Amino acid sequence: MKRQQSGFTLIELVLVIVILGILAAFALPRFTDLSTEARIAAINGLAGSVRSGAALAHATQLAQGVASTGNIIVDNITITLVGGYPNFDTIDDMLLDITGFTYDGAGTFQKDGVTGACTVTYAEAVTGAFPSVVVASTGC
């Protein structure tokens, strides 16, 4: 009585490995350089946070009836207003966490570890207008 063995032959296994290697060679380059996209997403996220922080400060100023050039208190931090929105010195205080960025105190947040223009720039508001928040991602 002969017993029939089941399973894959060595040639079949080698062919499967070769096919998987070829597929990986085409797919790998698509996923290798996602660091640029990640940095751009990070600065866009920070820009959204800066806009939200400015809007929150403005809403607090309106709710408390403070002058557009006065001070408000947010989470026990004094926020100085210009045109009803935070000034350069205090916009970073409206953000909970800026890990991965360096703030120069004059409105520019630079992505750490990048030498090019990978920044978010906050321009103080003029009375009656929302402050400008500009994203520069050409050097990310």
C-alpha cells in the first residue's frame, strides 16, 4: 500500500517567494519616502491648531467683554490681544503642545530637524480681520 504525500514541492515554494519578491520591489518605493508627507501633515495640523487657538481667544475676548487690545486669561495664562486676537508673544500659549516645532516668538513655527521652509507663520490681526496663518511646505 502506497501512501500519497501532500504538500508543496520545493520548486513551488521558490516560485512563490520569487513572485512575492517581485511584488515587493514594485510596492516598496511607494511607501519608502513618506517622511515629507508626514512633515507636511504636521505643519498643516499645527496651522489648524493656531487658527483654532486664535479663534478661541477671540471668542473668549468677546464673551468677557474685554477690549480688543486688552488681556484675557485662558487656563491661568494671560493672553495679550491685538485686534481681538493673540499677539506674537502669546499665540504659542494658546496651543497645548508644540512638540516637534520651534517657535521664534515673532510668529514663525519651524519644524524641527528641517533646514528648509517647513514653517507655519502667524501674523497678528488687524482690528476686524482674522489673523493670517501661512503654511510654507516647500522645504519639508
